[in-house]
Amino acid sequence: MYAVVRAGGRQEKVEVGSVITVDRIAGDEKNSVALEPVLLVDGDKVTHDPKALAKVTVTAEVMNDLRGPKIVIHKFKNKTGYHKRQGFRSELTRLKVTDISTK
């Protein structure tokens, strides 16, 4: 059984025990987080109806918070002496899926 969940502005395919990295979610380590399912596949049965998905719960445990790789942004205009250097690191959270259940 696996599910496709909406997490951090993207969709992730998850199974019980899988570890995913999403945009920062507020919460301490070892806290439980509910993820919103978009699709559920259980053997040959595929569920994508919103009413049926309302009964599906996907829970994950917060493992740790981390930061992504540094992205260097350098703007430059020729012959004017203009250049601007900037950096960015995204705030991320690592989650471990603990349960996929239907009511």
C-alpha cells in the first residue's frame, strides 16, 4: 500500500517507513504530523475520490529540521559596475511516515 500526499507545495509518493524531506513544518522532534492524501493505492484498488480520501489518514513523525544546499545568486550588468551577490538556503523538515490507514 502506498499513498501520494500533498506536502510542502509538492506531491510525494510515500509508504509506511519511508523518509521524505519537505518544506519546514512547525513542530518539535518526535511529534506527529498529518499529511493530506491525494491518491491511495492498495493492491489493485486505486482511490482518488475526495469523499473516500477524507477517510484516509497518513501520519508522519518529525525526525529533524535541516537546511538545504546553498544557492548563490549573482546579478551582473556589463559595463556599469553593477553586481549584486546574494545567497539562499531553504528551511526543510525530514519526516518518517508511520501509518497509512482507512477508517
